[in-house]
Amino acid sequence: MTTISVPPGTDVDALRAVARERFGVAMAGGLGPLTGLAFRIGHLGDSNPATILGCLGAIEAALRQQAIPLGHHALDAAVAALLVD
């Protein structure tokens, strides 16, 4: 499980709905003190680099769809990490 914090004022539930309904990725909300401040990605079980990259791409698309500020080139960095032996 990976937890990602979001900027203050982000509607985490709306972000999760867009990720699920438009991009086919289900994310959980933050728990306890992180409720409304983060989302969680589960990545146990049948995962491989391609499924993780697909998940990251869908999450980036959902963040951009919701106009949530994020950095640049994160997916490029993830792909580059796969190329390292």
C-alpha cells in the first residue's frame, strides 16, 4: 500500500471517482488523520511493472482531469527506473 498526500482543498472523493469511472483504477481514501488529505494505492498480489505503470498513468490522468497540481515527468522517471539493472 502506498499513500499519496494531496494539496489542501483537494476533493479526494471526486479524484477517486474520476480515477475509477473514467480510467478504471480504484483508489482508497486516507485513513484516520489522513482522511480527505490523501489517497491510497494497493499494489499487492498479481502486479508487475506494466500494471504499476498503467496505474500510475491513470492516476496522473485523473489528477490532471481534476486540475490538481502535480510535477512533471513522473512517468518518465518510473519508466527510466525500470531500465536500471
